[in-house]
Amino acid sequence: MMSPHVLLTLPIAAPLAGLVLTTLLWRMPRLQRFAGLAAGCAFLLAGIALLAATVDGDILATQFGSWEAPFGISFVADNLTSAMVLITAIMAVVVAFYQLAASEENERPMFQPLYHGLLLGVTGAFMTGDIFNMYVWFEIMLISSFGLLVLGGTKEQLDAGVKYVMLNLVMTTLFLAAIAFLYGATGTLNMADLAKRVPNIENDGLVTALAILFLLAFASKAALFPLFFWLPASYHTASTPILAIFAALLTKVGVYAIVRCFTLIFPVTDGLATIIGVMAALTMITGVLGAASHFDIRKILSFHIISQIGYMLVGVAIATPLALAGSVLYIVHHIIVKANLFLIGGVIRRKSGSYQLKKIGGLHRTAPFLAILFCIPALSLAGLPPLSGFWAKYLVVKPSLDAGNWYLAAISLAVGLLTLYSMLKIWNEAFWKTPATAAPAPTRDSKNSFAAQYIAIAFLSAITMAIGLNPEPFVAFSVEAAGQLTDSSRYIDAVLESPYARN
Amino acid sequence: MEPLYIVAIGVIAGVAAYLLMSRNVLRMVLGLLLLGNAANLTIFVAGRLGSSLPPLITGELTTIALSANPLPQALILTAIVISFSLVAFTVVLLHKADQHLHIVDTEEMREAEPIEPIADRKANEATQ
């Protein structure tokens, strides 16, 4: 049995090693790709080990730099964190595998180091127990994502990059200022210590102002209404593997930060719950309406990211254990399904030469296997049984009704219907209708093997099916994770009373 | 001292907001720089001003009760390094964007999000 210190270091060490190795192997593309995939697999093993150590409800914590909590930088893994780390690792391997066959980014030596930098930032943000350290991980994640977004250097990407970079930098600076105010009010940065001290602040107005500042900073990261505008302005310009990993991870870091902050540090008062609930509802509605108005596969799916983020926030607004379990399950389900849809979009593009639905068609004849694979994540996204989305939506709708929040439940269901409309639109236009123009002549790109891409897509679809057909262990795990979230004393005890890291 | 700092932070943040709302990307970068500095000063003030005694433990002393707070300085140093690298990246990005697009006005940046009628027209031309 490995010590907590090792278990909590390995998920950071693996992408860091990947980052260093792939930078060193700059001039050797094949070796670089191999090293990247190896680092991804090491990351996956570290994630599995971490989940195995925390699955029975233990909360692991360690402090770095030989300083005891709350002075050293804490790393903490409860059920939510380890689930997020594992799902990040799975996405890292699957997208890297998919990327083996995608020639568009293969020639760029910068891709691999930035990709591992992104994973490093995301994992660090999930695991850290220190709010300033979380800011640092956010920045690592951001600068890698900036690089990845403009990697192609096309006009479109530069244009999107300017907007993405500007808006994100302003919002992270806001996050930094919020940290400064919180530090001024409490004198600590350790999240467990903050959880003990924030309730002692006598000035209620100050606590509310701090909570709103953090909510704003994280909401822009998570692309919540009304701070989502950077996402549809930029995502669709990136290439498929980059887009898939962005869609899977970036916004979810924001959601994770909201879940963590508003279960641990700030109590969700009635007023705050209403604000979060209204934001969640408007996010769902605007996202799905945006998707309904577009005919570019990438734009439709980008808007659906926004709409689905709303579902994850419903749990935070209601804040009962079952509702939070719904949020946890929804995040896990969404990461897999969304990345899968973007990967399928990439294959559609390679098969038919365009992302524009009006220009393509007839794929059910030319790519019947892809058509079947598309149905699984598409119907799961809309929430049809027996797929993973159904159980995730059930765990969102039922607690809303239990809590008497009928408007959240009604909006969730209506948005699910509109999601189905968008998915049917892609199905009708891309797969079913006869193409308006003749199929494009096969290019070098479309002649390369599709095997790696199909394996990646099939694997993710298999996970979706597994959650859908056998939801019991996943729901039980989410409920356990939510139990840890609602009883924050366990987290606090694990961090502040964990023995000084010795090994 | 504190009121002076607070007014300074307010002024810097106000100027930063004004610059950020401009459409010229160069002004926006300057706004970003100023906003970062306002945040850094906020951390500094949050660490309590007062003593200017250096936080060094000398000789047989074991605690430093009356010294300046070293933590905000460590935080600000980290934040300065991060904001320096991000601004450096942003400037290079804007330079590239200017080279390729010949635009410094964000309102005119329409490559990634074309206005709808133009997009439709292009799509129609492509199908005909």
C-alpha cells in the first residue's frame, strides 16, 4: 500500500514528466508521440491507484514543503477529486490515442508539451487544497489552452484566440483579487482552514460579497450564464483532439471549483441558492437555444457544453446530498459523452470534408458503424434511457422536485427535449439525408486509417453504455461523494489532522 | 497608509476597466497589466500594512511577532511572474493577429464568428 504522499504526488508527476519528456523529444515526432502516450498511461495508472485508495470513503491529504497544514500547500483527495482525476486520465489517454490517426496536428511539435501542460493544470486544480495554489494551477491550465487554441495559426484561430485570451485573463485576475480579499478577511489560504474561519467572520455582508466574487470568477471558467460568451466565440476554431479535451475538461474545472467552494468554504444561503439556481436555469436555456440556431457541428456541440453546465449547477443550488450526487454523476457522464461527440464530429469531417450540416449527408450509407456510434452519446446527451444521461438527469430532476424547486425540474426536462432536437438535427442532416453535393474526392487525410479513431470512440461509447446499463455502483459512488461534500468536517479533519508528511 | 493604498487600487482598477472596455487591443493589454497590478496591491494591503521590520529570525529568536508579513510578498511574486508570462504571450498573440488580420479593433474581428447573413451567403454560394 502506497503512502498518501506518493498517491497524491503521482497524478501530478505523470503529466509533468510527460511535459518534460515531450519537450526534450522536440525534434523526434514519433518518439515524442510515444513518450506522450506512455505518460498518459502512467497518469491513468496513478488515477486508478488514487481512486482505489479513496473509494471506501477515506480522504487522503498531504502537505508539501515540510510545512504542516495550514501553512504548507495541501493536496487532498476525496471521492469527488479522485473521480475527477481518473476521468481526466481516461480522457487524456483516449484523446491521445485518437490523435495518433489525426494528421492535422501531428506535425506540430508544440502539441504534446502543451497537451500535457493542460492535463497538469487540470489535475492540479482538482487536487489542491489551497486556494492560491488553485489560482496557480488555473494559470498553468490557461496558458496551455491558449497555446493549443492558436496552434494552427490560421486567421480564424488568431481571432478566436484574442477573445478567449482577453476574457479569461480578466476573469482570472478577478479570481486573484477575490483571493486577496478572502485572505484579508481570514488570514489563511488553506481551504480546510478557510472552512473553519469563514463562519466566524461577523460581517455577513462581507461573506456574501466574497462568495459572489468567487462565484463570478468560477462561473466565467465554467461558462455559466451570463459569462459564457468566450466559449462559442473560440472553441469551434480548434482542431478535433484539442476541441475534445477542451470540451471535456476546461469548463468542468470551473464547475468543480464551484462545487468545492460552495460546499466547503461558503455556506449556500437561501439568497445564494436562488442566484445559483437562476443562473443554472438561464444557462441551460440559452445554451440549448444557441445550439438550435446553428448548422455547424462544432458550434452546435459547443453550445451544448454551456447548456449541460447548467444541469451540474442545479445540484449546488439545491444542495441536498442527493442533488449533489446528481451533480457528481452528471459531470462524469458529461465529460465522456461530450468528448465523444466532438471526436465523432472530427470523423464526420474526415469522411465528408465539412462541419457544415448543409453541405454533408448520407453518412448512414457510407459510414454505418459511425452512425451507430453517434447514436449512443447523442441519445445519452439528451437523457434517453437506458444510457448514462438518463440516470444523471434523473438524479438532477428528482431532488429538484423533492426540494420543491419545480421550475428547475421543468426547465431540465424541457431543455432535454430541445437537446434531442439538436441531436436529431445532426442525425438528419449528416447521416440520413442524401448529400446535396457529390462526396468529396478522397484526400490524403481521408485515406489514412480510421482504426485508432474508431477504437477511441467505441471505448467512450462503451463507458456510456456501462454507466447506463449498470448505474448502481456509479450512483452509489456519487452518493458517497456527495456525503463527503455535505459533511465538510471530514474534509477539514483529514487536512488539519493528517500527520505531517513523513516518508 | 491604508486609505492611500485603497484609493490607489481604486484608481488603478478604474483606469484598467476603462482601458479594457476600449476596442483597441493594445489598450486592452495595458488594461490587463494595470488590472494585474491592482490585484497585486490588493494582496499587499490584505496582508496588513504596519511594521516594516524584515521577517528574519536571527540568533536565539524563534518567533517573529512584530515583523512585516512575508506571505503577501511571496504571493505577489508568484502573481507577478504569472501575469508577466501571460501578458508576454498576449502581446505575441496580438502581434500575430495584427500581421495576419491587419486589425486592432475587436469589433471588426469577425473571422471566427462571421455575421449571419454573410455566412449564409457564403454557404449558398458554395452550394450553387
